[in-house]
Amino acid sequence: MASAGSGDEKAATVTLISSDNEHFEVPEAVATLSQTIRHMIEDGCTDGGVPLPNVTGRILAKVLEYCNKHAAASDKDELEKFDKAFVDIDDQATLFDLVMAANYLDIRGMLDLTCQTIADMIKGKSVEEIRETFNIKNDFTPEEEAEIRRENQWAFDD
Amino acid sequence: MDRGGSQKKRHKAVANVDIISNLPDVIKDKILCCLPIKEVLGTCLLSRKWRYTWASMTELTFREDDFDLGSSIEEGETKKFVNFINMVLSLHNGPILKFELNARRVHLLSAGGHIHRWMLMLSRNGVKEIQIRTKIWRNHKIPSSFFSCEELEYACLQGCIFQLPPLFTGFKRIHTLHFIDFCATENNIGELVASSPNLEKLILSRLLSFADISIHSTKLKILRVDGMFKHLSLVTPHVSSAVINLQVNTGYVPRAGCNFNLSQFIGSLLDIENISLLGHAFECAAHGILPGKLPRLLNRLTEITLEIDLGNMKEANAAHCLFQVAPNLRRVELQLIYRGYAAPTSNFWDSIDHQAGLFNNLDTVVLSNFAGSCAESGFLKLLLEDAPVLRIAQIKDNNKLDKESLKRLLKMRRASKDAEVILL
């Protein structure tokens, strides 16, 4: 739990600095959804801001959107609706940037959400369909592929 | 089969760039763990990078439902399922942090010794979480190598029994134990709890016990016990949340001094925040809860749920004592029942001082199975008159009350202007 400021003072904030030097001033209660940032605050090394060289400003803004909503701890249905809309993104690259950011910042809920979304893009698809979805190049030779099928025949038998 | 086509242009890929294959291993692992295991295996054909990614998955979940085994499980189908698990485990490479086996229809624990081999492998791989759900009442014994899983933090076992091996030194890291459909003929649960110094959560669902069970733990925070047991001794003074549902065989009536130390248990609680005593639990506890017997105020207690016969003198008295030591009580739920064999007392609740400040912080009360008896109406009257900040009084009568009684209910005097009486 973040240390909340007393009633009449402004709540404690922390400044996050993206890789492209955008500054975000964020209440501690929100920023501490990231375990990484939480540990930094606890260790007292947030003076002058926390540089996040692995996260661009654009992605950090989205991450904070998630943290703001979840820190406000509204009701379950509302959060579910928000999460669903949050990952309804047009391009894959952003989704992957979010999953990397969630991993780097150690935000459990967001990591679970984004990974599940990617998993849902794999579910139910054939190997060729999965390759197509993610631009995976089939670099197996026909012999290699045959060998794999033999090796894992027990898994494909149906 | 979800072909993803309905998603149209959502999650459009960047042309010719394969991001997913270059994600850090820990993320790829997490993604695979969200898929049914058969589909995970399928990824071995995607590309060279993916050939053995499946084999280092840190979580393995085998569910019979994911394998089309048909409605009547035949020998051949069982073999396929077992063989699959055998293969995955033997080809697996790396730590297995979580292992889940959901096989309630398949006769997995009987012949073949498979589960023994699997458990042995898990114990060598630093497993932290094990969930095994098997056919109930089979009473198959968990392999002793389960007790060699030194890193175990969470265990959920359904339909199994176990025996602590002689040289067992305990699960040092375990924080949650969950046993379902469990039959005990000796106090092995108690022994296991005693060897788990960091246990915080203990859940016993549908326990059937013929033994004297004794649970002692100072670190335990959450306790759930339900089932039929002939003897239960609980010494867990620091639990913050306790639910005890005591069922008994038909015809058996719990007598005074019955084999449960529930009244001492309640008296020993220091940090309790919410407590539920269902089935015959409160009836048993009531034998020992007398004025002055509860030694201290339970200041953290905010929620009480009781299955109670308000007309039974002992239970009414006990409930009154309990309310008296819970000054911060915010929610009370009573599942009303008429046990029928004790001397009824209609006037107990009327005789209590209605200005005693019994329900000073009460916000919500729920009464289920309200039959409108003298005792029940008397209690409701007392509560409404003595709860200055009451917001909601929910009364579920299962259509038992007639219009006159309902009208009388709604007309009862209330101490709190905002109190809303809801009849369901």
C-alpha cells in the first residue's frame, strides 16, 4: 500500500520519465501498481524522477491509463469492461509493447490481461493460421518437419 | 473453433515483422500457460525458434475435459490421456512451478503407478503449486514423494487421502492447503498443519471424518471447514476469517459438551474480522458461550453469519453474548432455522434492554427463512430499535408470511431514519 498523504496535503506523487523524455507526474497510489516502481519508492531512489528507458511515452501513457483505472478499485464488472476495451487495439505492435512494459514494470494484472489476449489470438488456430497471424516464417526443411511430427506423434494423434 | 476471422482488422500485424517469436522467454512462457496444453504442443511446428518452447513451460495443466474422452471413459481413452502426460513430463526441460491434474472421471490413481512417477518427477523439479482433482471417494493415497516437494507453497487435493511419511520434516514454505472430498480416519490433517509453520490458509471442503481432528496453528489467517466430523479441536487464535459448517448424520443430536471446542475457539480469537457458523456449528458453540465466558472484546469483528434457532434459549443467549463483545459489528446475517427439540423461549428477545447499544455500528442485517415466530419477530424488533446507523434490513421469508405479518414488520419502530426494510 502506498503511503497516502494526510487529508489537506497533496498526495505523494512520483515522476516517471519515458525513453523519449516525456515526464509523467503520477500519484504514488497509482504508480505502485507497478512492483518495480513500488520497490524504488520504498528504497527511496525516486528523487528527480524515475527513468524508464524501456518504455516510450506513448506506451507509458496507456500503462498509466490502466493503473489509474485499477487503482481507483471500482467494481468488478466495470473493471472487466475496461480491461476488454483496453486490449481491443488495432495493431499488434502496441499490444506487444504493452506486454513488454507490463513485464518490465511488473504489473501483474496488466501482464495477465495482455498475455491472455495474445493467447486468445493463438487459440483454435492451425499452425499455418498462427504463422499468418504473427508473421512467423516457417524455416523448417521438409525433413525437419517430418522429424518433428514423428517425435511428437503422441501429441498429434487424434 | 475460434478462427479469429471475426476479429476483422483487430490486432493487425506489422508487415513481415515477427514480434512474438522474439519476446523474452518469460513472456512467451506466460502466453503458453494461458493455452490448453494440446494447443501448446502444436506450437512446436511453428518455426525453429518454437520447436522446444513448449518443453520449458513452467506450468503444466492437464484436464481430462481438454481431451475428447467421450462421456463414458473407456480403457483406451484413459491410456491416451495417461500417455500424453507421461510424454510431456519425460520430454519436459526445466523447472515445473505449477502442476494441475483434473481427472475426475478417469481412474488415474488406481493402476499403473503413473501418479507415483509424476509426483516423483515434480518433487525433483522444485514444484511450488500442485492441484490434483480426482474421482471422489476413491480414497487413493497420495504418493509419499508429494511430501518431498520442499518448495511447495500451495496444494489442492480432491478425493485423495494421505499419510505423512515417517521422516517428514514439514512443508516449510506452504501457505495454502485445500482439501476437498476428504475422508479422514486419523488426525493426519492436524499433523500436516502442525508441520507447516507458515500456513496461512486452510480449507477443508466436504470433509468426512471419523477421527479426532485437532488443528493448531498460530500463523493461520483464513480457516474454512465444512463437512461431517465427530470431533474437531481448533486452536487458531490469529485467524481473521473463519467459516465453520458442521453437518451431522441424521438423527444425531449434538449434546452439551459435544466433541467440538467451538466455544473456546471463539473465546480465543484475537484478530477475527468475519466469522460464519453454519449447520450445527453455532448450536454446538452455544453450549459453552455464557455471559462472562467470552473473555475479551472482538474489536475487529465486523461480520457475523450464523445458522441459528432464535427460539432456542441456549442459542439466543449465546448470540446475545456474541453481539455484546463485537462493538464494531457492521453486518449480521442469520439463517433462521427451527431445530424443534429444545424448550422454546419466546420472550428472551423482548426481555433484553432495547437501549443497550448492542448494534451501534450495524449497517446491514439479513434474515433468511424468516417465519415470523415470536422469537424471530422479537429479535427483529430489538435490532431495529437498537441500531442507530442501520441502512438495510433484508428479510427473506420464502412467501411464508401473510399480509398482516408483513405489514406489522414494516411498521416496526426504527432507530435509524435511513433504515430500509426489504422483503424478499
